[in-house]
Amino acid sequence: AASRATRASRSRWRAVLVAPTDDRGAEPFRPDQRLRLEDALTAFTAGSAYVNHDEDGGVIEAGKRADLVLLDRNVLAEGAGPVGDARVELTVAAGTVVFER
């Protein structure tokens, strides 16, 4: 089961990376249809919570369940490098630290 969770996590991160570019970091087939990174992150967080009817997930807000990942950099900052190079430093699920580098 752990190997499946790891593979699924990588797949989600890859999907966030592919949405604004493509999996090789090259220009996408239809650049006019690519998502901005901010939109891709929102789709995979708040959007996922919405489609799953999860009113306590998808956002960092007082009173909501604390599910979040802390990365080693601000992937939205100019010069942050490729999103796929960011490392997870901390993972919190339901308010509990479940991974810490």
C-alpha cells in the first residue's frame, strides 16, 4: 500500500507540473490552452475538495482541516526553478505531521 501512495503522490505532483508546461518542460502542444501554475495548484487543492464535497479541505483557513505540504521553495516566485525540482519538507494531514525531512 505504501508503494501505491508514493506513486500516486508523484503522479499528482507531475500533473501539477504538466498542466502549465508539459512533462518534459517543453512548450505544450496547445500553449493557448495551458493553465497558469497558480490555476493548476488551485485545481488540485480547492478544486479537488470541491468536487469531492469536502467543505473542510482544499484551503488553509481557520476552522478547516489542516492538510498541507510545505515545499523547500515558493514555486510561484520568479526564478524558483522548475516546479518538479521542489522538495517536500513537511506534510500535515488532518492537523498531524505525517512527514518531516
